[in-house]
Amino acid sequence: MSLRFQRLLLIILTLIIILSAVLLILYNTRENISYFYTPSEIIKSDITINKLVRIGGFVENDSFNKISSSSFNFRITDQKASILVSYNGILPDLFREGQGAVIEGSFDNNDVFNATNVFAKHDENYMPASIKESLKDTGYWNKKYK
């Protein structure tokens, strides 16, 4: 074999290995990627009953009902459509009306979304209250932060 043929063979073999590694990574991650649907997308789609999905949106104002200490009903909206959500468990500290949330669960026969997990979303300006107080005490607090 000539040196030129060996180099060509090495380049082709390297490209095949890199391509197969990329394809293997993409194939393995396709089932681990978690997207969420907006309420409008859920209503337009044909999501089956008891299929685990995520819904993202805002907690609709004046829709939060506390049934018991760990049972809640509320509506998730994207300002175009809303979905009634039922949740049994402990809600995150940042969860409140008008705040963004991602809800994981499934639909039952009555078009009620039974949530298994609730994730509260916050904006980039969020700061825990303890850190905020500490900054105020040391004089480093900037008034532009809320």
C-alpha cells in the first residue's frame, strides 16, 4: 500500500467512527429530551389518556383552589387556552398565581390534567429572600432589583 492510500484509508475510517459516534449519541438522547406543550398545543393535539406529558404556562389568576393541605386545583394558561390541573403533593415555594410553571402528568377521562410533578419557573431576576436580606444588611443591595 502506498502512503497516499494509507492516509485516505485513515481519514475515511476516522470519519466513519466520528459519524457513528454522533449518530449513537443522537439516538440515545432522543428519548431523554423533555419538551413541554402549551395549553393551546395540547388542545389542538390528540394526546391520549394516561400518556405522561409536560404542560408549560402560567398559573391563571383567581384559579387556585386549596382542597386540603396537600391537594390543589388550578388552571394553567398561555393566554389563549387553559387547562384544569389537579395535584396532590407539596407545591414549590415559588408557585403562585401569575407565575410560570411546568406541570408533568397525564389526562384522565374528564379532561382534567392529573399532575405528578410541579416545577415553578422564575425569571432571571429571582433572588432568594435570605440572600436579598444579607445584601441589604451589608449595603450591597441595588435598588433596581425587586
